[in-house]
Amino acid sequence: MSGPRTPHAGDDMAKDDDVVALLMRQHGDIRNLFDEVEATKGEERGDAFRRLVRLLAVHETAEEEVVHPFARRALPGGKQVVKERLAEEKAAKETLAALDELDTDDPKFMPQLLKLRRDVQAHARAEERYEFIHIRRSADVAGLAVMAKAVKAAETMAPTRPHPGVESGAKNMALGPVAALMDRTKDAVRKAMGKD
């Protein structure tokens, strides 16, 4: 089935030489995917949910490898800022794990999805306010570009379709494959930043 596809950052042919602009676009893509999951049913909802899980996994892993290390060392109170963002990410991951146990047509799915959306949106607002704005002020143009390159490298690591042998699409994206995706993403980010 090929239906609507949420664009990857960079599909608009923007230069993506500013990590903050890139991550803000991803936040928009995540909001759009939540809308798509909420507005669809059946197979379309399952597909949109898999794409949402994929983007969340890539986005958060890239932030953990690129944004948080920079914030820890460069921002006033950076260690505390990152600690708070990681606690928010943990809460969202716990909700995502609960969603993983459900079929997208299960009556319990939408209330859990709405909780995940609230958690993710609160987290995104906090990142934008406490990390992104300060990163733009603290990093030079070259630093913003290197971080953007690393985030874009992370996007290339995500699978675009379910893997054979895993019958549940949600499980395919949210269990082992996402852990493997996060590991591959970390490797790609480190390579893009010259840390391999």
C-alpha cells in the first residue's frame, strides 16, 4: 500500500545547514504524523503509526547523540537541562511501549496515542525553549552545519518498510528493530561528526 508519506526533513530541498531549523521541521513532521494517525483507521492508521514511531526513534536518537552532548557542555545549566529532557523522553518511551502492545484499532489505542502526543509535544516545546534557542546562540555557523549533517545521517538509517518475520507492524518498528535502528543511527551520527 502506498499512501501519503510524511516528508523527511530535506525533501523540500532546503540546505539543512542549521541543526535547529532541521529539528524544528522534524517537530512539525511529528505533529503532522500524529494528525494523520488520529485521522485514519485500519491499515492506513497502522502505516501512519509505523512512520511516526520511525521518525520519533530517529529524531530522539539524533538528539541524544548531537543536541544533548552540545547542550551539556555549552549551555549554562546544560547538565540539568539535558537531565530534564531525558526524563521527558523516558516518559514518552514508556507510553510508546504501552502503545506497542495494542493494535491500532484497539479501543485503548487512541487514549494512549493522545497521551503520547501530549508528552511528545510538551517535550518538543521544552527542547525548543531550553535547548534549541541557546544552541543557535552558542554554536557558530560551522557547528550548526556539522550537527545538521549528523542529524541528516541519522535519517538515512531508518528502515522504510516492515521487516519480514515480524507480523505486527507496530512491534516491527517499536521493539528490536527500533533498538537496532537507534544503534545504527548512533553509529551514523558519530561517523558524520567525525567521531568514529
